[in-house]
Amino acid sequence: MTRPERLVLATNNPKKLAELRRVVETAELPVQVLGLGELPRYPEPEETERSFEGNALIKAREAARRLGLVAVADDSGIEVDELNGMPGVRSARWAGPMGDDEENNELLLAQLHGVPDERRTARFRCALSMVTPDGEERTWHGVMEGRIAEAPAGENGFGYDPLFIPEGEHRTTAEMTSEEKDAISHRGKAVRAFVAWLGEQA
């Protein structure tokens, strides 16, 4: 594949867009990263797959088809061992289709009420997929191991960040700077792997 001059990250999440832009800029790649808000609108597809990779590909395929650009999309979530790997692909909708981050976090804490620290192990998992307008597809993965705190802490980040304490840390990811989180996060690992591959394309 020839490295594109422009690509679209198929998300309306400004923090995800900022993260990919930071990594591309750090790698000094001459690639413009666009978000969905900067391009013609289209109906977002339903995420119907049972895997992060499957849902990431749904979003990237639709963006590439609709916009005629190389498209990148991620799907990520949290897997809690005590809950048999749930919420998993349902992470964003754990408290119901209209639930927000705070409600998702409250439900997860309620489900883990009374569970001792050693059984609160969990991980964030990310699949980042790229689809080109001519149908080439690739996916990169990232995992961050850790555990669920007993109460939320921190103002940075989004989603389950206020509850997640990475392995070897005493802070939640919401208590870290964006740069600290990028360096160890599931999404950061997948994004850096994609950008490294992008840098190898002529």
C-alpha cells in the first residue's frame, strides 16, 4: 500500500482523534488525520459483531466506502475476570443503550461490590482496523492489564478510566496525564503499532 496523504479516524470522540494525531505527529509522518466531524455525515453502522476486531472492521469499512479515504476505526472495552470477561464488546452500553460513562461505572462497581482486591483483575483490550477504499484490511491489537478500583478517582480520560488501575500502578488511568496513559494503554499500543506500519509504507 502507498502511504496516504489523508486518512479518516471513524469516530466522533475528540480524545481518540487527538491521541492518533499525537502519535502521527511524534512519528513525523506527513499524514493528515481527519475525524468524522470534518467530513460529510453518514449514518453510523450498527456494531453487531461479538469481537472488538469485528466491530472495528464494520466501522472502518463503512467509512472507507462512504468517504473514499483510507479509514481507521477502533473498538475497545474492558474485560473483568470476575464477570467472566464482561462487559467486553458491550462496555460502552453496559448500563443500557442510553447509559453514559458514569452509569456504566456505577453498574460495574455495584456488580463487584464486596469482591476482594485479588479478584478484581481486568484488562482493557483494543482492536484498531484499517480499511482502504480498494478493500485492503489490516488490524492491530493492544492490551493493558490491571484491576478495578473500589471507587472512581481522577478527572482525565473517559469511559472506565476512573476505575482502572494498570498493573504496577497505584493510580487509575484517569489520574494519569494523557502522555502517561498513551505510553501504556491498550489503544496507545494498537495506535503506535499502526503508525509504525504506516511509517514503513512508501
